[in-house]
Amino acid sequence: MRIIGAIIVLLVAVLGASFAWLNAGPVTIDLWVDRYELSLPFVFFIALLAGWLLGIVSMIGIITRQMREVRRLRRSVTLAETEINNLRSIPIRNAH
């Protein structure tokens, strides 16, 4: 599975590099206040980075909630295991 993931990453990197090489021309970015002349691959990289960061920031609440739930479940499992071990240590009495 790791080999397939590595091949996919390598393929995306090669496609990105060929895209950058074929489209290296400048692009004007107008931000209402100022204009910038940047290369197209750099603009795409910044857009990708911004989307990645926004995705991570939007997932922080979900991740912290899941981490809290995992902590609670681990405590519950530890308590259940302790109770099972205590019950196993109690000798069985004969009813005869």
C-alpha cells in the first residue's frame, strides 16, 4: 500500500513540475489596493497552501472532540478491565 501511495505522490509531483515548467509565465494579481506580478506556479502553490491551512483550521474542533472521546473511552476500558480482573480474583464458592 505504501508503494502505491509513493507512486501516486511521485506522479503528482511530476505532473506539478511539468505544469510549472510549461506555464512559467507571469500573472497579474489585483488585490484592489495593489497589483502583483507573480508566476503562475507560485500563485497555484500559494492557493494550495492557503486551502490546506484553511482545511486544517476547520478540522481543529472535530479533531479535539474526537481526542476527548478517545480519552473518555480509554478511561472506560481501563475501568472495565480493572473490574474484570477484580472479579476474576474472587474465588468461586461451591453451592453444594
